[in-house]
Amino acid sequence: MDQPASIIDPAPSNDEMGRRIYELAARLYPICRSITGDGVRETLEILSETIPLERHEVATGTPAFDWTTPREWMIRSATVRNAAGEKVIDFDDHNLHVLNYSAPFRGTVRLDELKRHIHTLPEQPDLIPYRTSYYSENWGFCMAHNRLAELPEGDYQVEIDAEFKDGSLTYGEYLHRGETDREFLLSAHVCHPSLANDNCSGLAMLACLAASLKSRKTRYSYRFLFAPGTIGSLAWLSRNEDVTERIDHGLVVSCVGDGGGPTYKRSRRDNAFIDRAMAHVLSRCPKPATLLDFSPYGYDERQFCSPGFNLPVGLFQRSAFGTFPEYHTSADNLDFIRPEHLAESYRIVTEVIDIVEGDWTPVSLCQKGEPQLGRRGLYAALGGDRSTGLSAMSLLWVLNLADGRHSLLDMAERSGLGFKELAAAAELLRLHGLLADAR
Amino acid sequence: MDQPASIIDPAPSNDEMGRRIYELAARLYPICRSITGDGVRETLEILSETIPLERHEVATGTPAFDWTTPREWMIRSATVRNAAGEKVIDFDDHNLHVLNYSAPFRGTVRLDELKRHIHTLPEQPDLIPYRTSYYSENWGFCMAHNRLAELPEGDYQVEIDAEFKDGSLTYGEYLHRGETDREFLLSAHVCHPSLANDNCSGLAMLACLAASLKSRKTRYSYRFLFAPGTIGSLAWLSRNEDVTERIDHGLVVSCVGDGGGPTYKRSRRDNAFIDRAMAHVLSRCPKPATLLDFSPYGYDERQFCSPGFNLPVGLFQRSAFGTFPEYHTSADNLDFIRPEHLAESYRIVTEVIDIVEGDWTPVSLCQKGEPQLGRRGLYAALGGDRSTGLSAMSLLWVLNLADGRHSLLDMAERSGLGFKELAAAAELLRLHGLLADAR
Amino acid sequence: MDQPASIIDPAPSNDEMGRRIYELAARLYPICRSITGDGVRETLEILSETIPLERHEVATGTPAFDWTTPREWMIRSATVRNAAGEKVIDFDDHNLHVLNYSAPFRGTVRLDELKRHIHTLPEQPDLIPYRTSYYSENWGFCMAHNRLAELPEGDYQVEIDAEFKDGSLTYGEYLHRGETDREFLLSAHVCHPSLANDNCSGLAMLACLAASLKSRKTRYSYRFLFAPGTIGSLAWLSRNEDVTERIDHGLVVSCVGDGGGPTYKRSRRDNAFIDRAMAHVLSRCPKPATLLDFSPYGYDERQFCSPGFNLPVGLFQRSAFGTFPEYHTSADNLDFIRPEHLAESYRIVTEVIDIVEGDWTPVSLCQKGEPQLGRRGLYAALGGDRSTGLSAMSLLWVLNLADGRHSLLDMAERSGLGFKELAAAAELLRLHGLLADAR
């Protein structure tokens, strides 16, 4: 009989929540993150103002399955100067200008040699691309193609004041403890520099979600992970294999601040509870949602869904990665994300959590024939009116499927009605002594 | 080897059958039925002229699962008179004028008070609606909205000469005994007053169907139930729980006289034999049919498909309830139903019965390679002609699938051919010693 | 670790192969074949120049399940002469002119009697139809409808110099032995006279395929069967019931030289490996392919898929039989088939064989998280570039699904990538020690 308490509309208002998430994302935006180094630490520190994050440091050289924790990267400055000594590229102007995880370099090179180290987007000639070189040592810059075209022949002084050193890889973790130790994992990558949607948006949204859960008594425990892409999730997995056995649901969250989508990529299991709950919530969104089958390309769901783990973890986004022109460019800035989109993304994930928390399997205590709803004031008393049927549909569906083999989500899928409405109907019927819990 | 006899075309002709059903429906139309009372008894008496109905009386106050048999309702007259003493509403004009199961009332009321007891259809202002108040005591009238609008302010004399009394609820039952005690349930609600399609049409069609089965030797037993909606089927179920275990197929039948549809709502089991047989017959109707998934709103399939019974009972209609403008109004009259539509509905149900009766699982006695049909005169002798293939398809399909794991209905579903054609092919092959019965 | 060798592009070039098949078909075209007799023997002799065919003779009267091997049919000449002694029909002009397996006849008949023995195509009045009368003794001719219309009233001298005699039915067989005795059956009917597509094309294509397999080391053994339709495959089946238990895959091949289709009719099992492999190859053809469900009408798949055998044998064609106007007429001549279409048909079947040979079930040796592909040079080193993802997709899919429960074909079906690409990726990963064989 100990049903979870009925669904609580999470305070504060959606508008206010969108603003909070946006402001937090805006604070994270300027920081130059990479897979290791102080950018991640600074980011986690800011997030710690919202939730009591536990920070983990994994020493350089620590194995993580097939991988090894890389050295820390420190970047102090990076410039290219022309013959006149004028800066033509400057990391201080935009942290995308330096190839992320670039090796240090100091020297004078001719333009054609320099060009071999400069990445541009000829089809988006005013944007700076985002490029990385984590696992192969290179030095390099990124810049707008139009700016590169303006550079005259000649010698250029290059100075990348960067350093690789033994240190550690950093990730942050927060566990909201629920009634049980079964877990819902929410993960966002923390390694991208100044890209607002990818993934300041996801970091900020999860932090605000975690904060709002603090005041909520939940059935599940909710684990929030803020880790660098790939190597960060691998490090976490390798140190938490026992935890993975407790994960019943999971979402990787990225690019949740733009106006596209929503998009959900199913877990490798294809029809896990999280996949069904997401499909249900998205089916009722005002904007038509895109449901994608699992594929092993994307974010850290690649690791969570590797065959040795095969966790029920999907990927939630607004626009799918790689599909919007701002993706991995300097146009993914604070103008590209909006509070109202962040609020809507937050609402969607919150509704999924409501389903995860609120699903149960009712058993009707009156399975032979319908119970007489009218006598209990649960049914429009006046028969024959063709309008009355609809309002009672949720009650009728719950009663009809309350054979102990259908959870509320099953009922939502079969009836086409909303989970919320059915949950409210089931609660009402339970209060009237017509339903019990199948457990 | 004791296959059921080959399918007999039920005499009389379809045209004649349509006329018979219409005439019977027309006799039932004027009677003022309700869930209890003499209207039902009079209806059953008329049906008894066609089939030897057994009449059951269930005493007021008898429990039926969560329900209780209500008191009998007697209605003698119901009028509203204006200040001049002229009748402005008169039950004698149309039995829809009185709120069905209305409490008695006598008194003088002002127009605004009267209006609170009058039901109209503002969007269909010339029609009288059908309204009931079974389980909440009210007095009231129904009338055309335009007529209500004409009533001047002033006092009105209301007199509803009705009575509730302890008595009984009445239902009728007829069992056609077949070779086995496995049953096919056919049920029509008997509680609606002057509504021709809903359900004089269903009552008349089932009575004529029952009559025609009398001369047919069947494998199944056929149980016909004419009971008031909801409480009637609940009463029957509560008194016949043992019978429900013998029900292999069932149909609730209502609104079978209009020109819409045909419509079939699947049983809660979704893919019961009756659902598959109905889908097969409807797939071959001249008019495109509508197949609806089960939902727990409608007629007495709600009770038969409640989780404690979960019987394989679907709902057969022409236009689906609630979807046609005449539904539950005075426009559902004898002009709205037509003999040809009743005949077509009858044909559909009869074909379903033919499948239920005629399905069997042939086993080929020559499973390695095809048998030589030509030598037995079963195949067009002249090869190479591209037209000959089609006519032999039913023989070839039956032989190919006669592995003991496919019944004729399975074969029809896989081949896309008609059940009738395959049944004839199987019979021919059996006569030639090429098939045996898998049983 | 003994994977099959990587897929070898079969020499010679596709263009050259198309020409070879066409030339062989052209040599077979003029011969007057029937279900028995020297036409079949002459055909097999020509095919023997390409592959070492084993010729089998089944004596007249030998039973084959429900059938009996018929007498041999010998046809020397067949003419109809008008009153002036001029030949108005002459078998020497076109072997379709005689009803195939016609009884001998000599006599003078009036035009109306003659017409009862003449088959025409009134809707294709310039074409000679192909007609047979194998299992019912008849004499007859086939001719263009327009030519028949020109014949004046009067007497006609008919002379069909044919003979039925005890002898044998002939079929040819060739077995390419692979590493195992599990078999892939490829069958083409050898009984049609001068019809180029139906089935000189199939005979020639299978012979050339068999020849090219000679130089290929295969896992499966490949059995090629050239037998008369129906009675030929029945004779083979009745003499090779033990072989049928070793058949894991099979294709009946006919009408593979026209420009329609491609068309594949699934085996009776509906989702056998051959059905899936065919569907995969056809899904990637430049022309949209047609996939048909099994039906028990067509070619010898009727016998192979009879319930007592239920072999995984489908039918591969370009245009489906009976769907093109040239079908079973004199227009199915050497102009109707083209080398390029034959080459494309050959390519399709070869790709299916590549899948049958090349499918295996990899098991990742690094299932927890992804292995680090970059360190092994298997991955574009430079991250962030949105173009790099696609090229690595096949590696990622193979690794992700290499849980020992997915073969390469399973992976192709789930990923939407091509089998070839995935097989190459798996081979690369195996070479890098990342995959083992699940066996």
C-alpha cells in the first residue's frame, strides 16, 4: 500500500527554472575545459554552488579498461603573430582558437606550414571550428576561414604556451539517495570548452535537476555524473562496476538548450523502461519529437551501452548532435541557447522521472464486471449523454487493465492516455478501496 | 474424419432476411423500455414469437458483484402543461420525452425551474435527446431545443406518473445446443426505448439469427442473451460464472441497421479467434470496414471483458456508437435503419459463425512434394497458360500449409485467400484422400 | 580463429561475365526441350562444356512420391498444310508451334476442328504462346492469333511426327565440395523450349556461377541442379532425401536476364538465413527490389518448400513470372535478355553467397567500454570533426554488437550498414586482436 506519493509539480515555476539553468550555463560558458586540467575543476566548483558535488581525481596513467588516464593539459596562452608582431590569432579572444589538448609550440613558420596546423570551416567561413587532438600529439589552431584567407604570405611567430604533465583526470558526482539503492544515472560531459549547447546546457540542467530533487522523497536513488567524454565515463565505469548493477534507468544529457528536437536515442536494449518512458513523454510534447534507434556513435551512452555493460541508458537532446549548423563551432554560443528551451528540456526529463517514480501495478479488488463508479461519485450520474464517456475513460482503463499484469506505463501505452491522467485515476480508485498494489 | 458438414447457405435469401429483421425491429420500436419494468417484458414476449426465449427475473435488491438489482420502474404518463392547460410535452407523443427511469413528480413550477429538468440538444435543435438517470434519483424531460425555446415564461404543471417498486430485473436467454458444450455468446442490450438502431436492430437480428440456427447442426452451442445494459449482463454473469468458462467466442451486437461501417471492436484479448474471424470477414466486405482496438467503453463487452472474466467477446456494429448524429436522439428511428443494411450485418455475423463452425486443421497425407492434382482431375490439365494458376491457388495453399500446424483460418490469414474458398478446397482434397484431420 | 578467407572479388569482370552467360544462353535457346527427351540431354551436354555435370537418368515409370516418371517424348516434325499443300504451321520455324509433349497425330481436319487444337493469344495477336500438355494426352499447336485469323475455311492436313516411349527422365547435377557437407542448393528448370529468359538465362547463369566457384575455397558445398520442372525436382528429392537434411540454403533461379526486378520470393520459412541474406543484398541494389512472401505457386520451390521438406529455398528472378508480357510467348527471345542484366543477376547471387560464406559471430575481447581505436590507428585521430564519425561507424557497430549473440548479418540488419563493410571492419578488428570467433 505504500505507493509513492502522488506526483508533485516541482517548484519553482518552469520559467524561473529556465532562467536559473540559463544563468548557470552562462557562467560555465567562458571556461576553457578539456578532458583533463583546471577547466574541469573550475566548472565543477561552480556546479558545487548548486549541489554538493563529490570531486574525484584519477591519477594520470591509471588504466580504465582498454584506456589509460592521460596527462593533464595546461594552457596558458596561444598566439600567432604576423611579421609586424600583431596577433592574428589569440586564444584569449576565444578558447576555440587553440586546438584542444594542443601540444606546446614556439617557433617561426611560413604561412604554408602554418596552414597545415590551422583548422577552418570553408563552408561556414565566419565560424571558428572546435577541434581536439587528445590521443595523438599535435599542435594547432582553429579560426574563421575568412580570417585565414586574409593572411598574407610570410613568416609567422607561433607561441602555444601549453604543458602536459602527470596529474589527474577530474570528474564530479552527486548521489541523491532514495528509498532504495536502485539507481537512475544522469550523465553530462564536462570536457567541451566554450560551446554553450554542447554542453554547458546539459551540465547546468542536471545540476538544477539534482538541486530540485533534494527536496523530493524518491523511490530511486539518482546519480549525477559530470565527467569528461569517453575517458571520464570509462574511468567512472572502471571504478564503479558494482554500481552499474544497480542502474535501472539512465540518461546521457547534452545539447538541451536549443530550440530543435526534442530527440531521444534509445538505449542499446531498445525497449528498456527508460526508452518507453521517454517515448511516452515525447509522444505528448507540443513539438513533434524524434525517436532514434540506438547507434554506437554519440556521447557517453557509447560506453554505458558497450556490450559488457549494456546499461539501459539513452541519450536525450534537443537537436541531435551533428545535425545543426552551430554544432562544434563558435556559433554554439550563449545566443544559441534559450531559457525557454532549457525549461522545456527540464520539464521532459522531470516527467520521465515522474513516470519512473510513479509507475506501479494496480490490482483491481473488483475484477468481475466494472465496479459501480456512480455510487461512489466517480462517474457522471446522468447516462445517455454522449459527452460523459470521455472524462471517465482513465478510470475505466485503469480498472480494466488492473489485472496485476499491467503497470501504469503499460496502461498508458495501451490506452493512448497520458501517464499522469492514469496515475491520478489509479490514485483516486485506490483511495476508494478499488485498487491494491500488485507487489 | 467427422468434419463439420460443408457450409450451408442459410435460407432464406438475404433480401428476405433483411425484411424479416426490419419488420421485427419495427414491432419493437414503439415500446418504452428501461433497465427494468414491463417494457423489457413486452419486448421479450415479441421476440419469443421468433425463438423460444427463456425469461429470467432477478429480484430487486439481488447483488451482482459490486452492483445491486434496482427497483422496477413503471411509467404511465408524463406531461407538462402550460398556463392554458395545453400539453407542451407529452410522453404519449414520444417515449424519449421522459428522462428514462425518471422519478415521479407532480407540481407547478416556473419556467426557469422547469428548464433545470429538461434536456435538449442545442446543436441538433429539432431532435429529442435520449437521457437516463438510473443510479441517481431525478425527475426530468427531454425535448427539442427549438420547442423549449418557444415556451413563454410562466407556470407549468408537471405530472410524471411513474413509480419505483420492488420487483425484478428481466432478461431473456436462448441456447441453441450444438455437438459440444463450448459456447458462442451473442448478446444485445434490451434496455433502450424508441431507438431503432440502438438497439431494436440488434435485438431483431439476433432473434432471426437464433431462429435460423435452429435448423442447423452446429459444433458449438450458441447462447443468445437479451439483457438490460450493464446491470443485465452483470446479473447474468453473476448467475452464470460456470457458463463463462465454456465461452470460446462472443459478440455484443448493437446498431446493426444503419448504412455505416461495418465496425468491429476487438475483444480485450486483442487476437482471440473471434477477433481474427471478424477481421477476416470484414477484410472481404464490399465497404471498407473499421477495426478498433479494445477499449473499456461501449456496451456490455465492458463487463464480459472485465479482467476477472476477460472473455473473447468483441463488439459488432455498423456505425460505431457515438459517431453518427442520430445516436441517442429521436432521429434514430425506423427511417434510419434499412432492411438491406440489416441483411448485410446478418451476413457478416453468419460468415463469422461459418468460420467458427468450419475451421479445422488439415494434415496432408502427401507432404513430400505436391500431390499430382492433374491425375485426380483437380488441376487444369493444360500447362503454360498463365491464367490457370490462380484457380488452383486455394488447393495449393491448403496442401502447402497442411502440416498440422495451420488451421483453415491460419491459412486464410497467410494466403490472403478467403476462408470459404480454402474450406471448399480442403473439403475437395479430403474427399480425394489427400487430407486428414489433425485432431 | 579459422575465419573464412576474406571476400574475394570473383574474376572475371562483371561485363565479361554477362557476355559469357549471354552467349551460353544463346546456345541453349534454339533447342526444343520438354520434361523428357533429347532436348534436355542436348542442353546438359552444352552445359557440360562449362562444368563437369553428372547426368542422371530416371527410368520411365519410376515413382517419385505421388508421381510417376513419364514416358519420353520425341518430336521430329509437326506441320499443318492447307488445301494447296502449303505449310501454314511448321515446328521447324519455331519449336513453340507445337503443343509441348503433344501426342502424335496424322489426319485431315476441317478448320473448326483444327481450331480446337490451336492455342493463340488474342490479346497479343502476333505472338506464339507456349503451352504444354504433360499429364493429359492431347495433340495441338500454338500460333499467332493473327495468323490463325487468316486461315480460310477448308480442310487441313495435320502431321505431328511425335512419339512417346519408355525411356527415362534426365537431369544434371554438379556438386562443388566445400569444407563442410552443409549445402547450398541452386536449381534451374531445364524443361522449357525456346524461351530465353525462362529459363536459358537461369541455366546459363548457374553454369557460369558453378564454374567460377571451382576456383574458390568455400565453407559450404554448392549443389547445382538442372532438372525438368516439377517431375524433375520430385525425382531428385525422392532419390536424395538424405541430402535434403544437409541443405542450409537454397535458391531456385529463373528469368534472370530481363531488365525488370530484381524479385525475390521468400522461402516458406519466411525468415530463413537465405531470405535475410537476399533481403539484405536486394536492399542495396541500385534498382528498387520486390520482396514477395512465399506462395505455393511458381517454380520448383513449390516442391522444395512442400511441408514434408520445408527447405530454406527461395526463388530469385528479375521480373516475377507471369508479370511481363513476354512471359510464355515467342517474345521471350534472345532480344529480351541482355548481358548487363545477366551480369547484375550474377552479382546479386554472388553477393548472397559471399554472405553465406562470410557470416560469422564475432566476440569482442574488450566488451567493457569501447577499445581505444585511435591508439591502434583505427580511428581518425583528430576529434571534433563532424565528418570523421561516419567512416568509423562500421568498426563501432561491430564492437558494440560483438557480444556473441549477433552474427555479421544480424549486425547489418540492425545497423543498416552493408554486410561487406561490416565484414571488412570485423576482419580488421580481428587482425588487431580485438575480436574472436564465438564458435
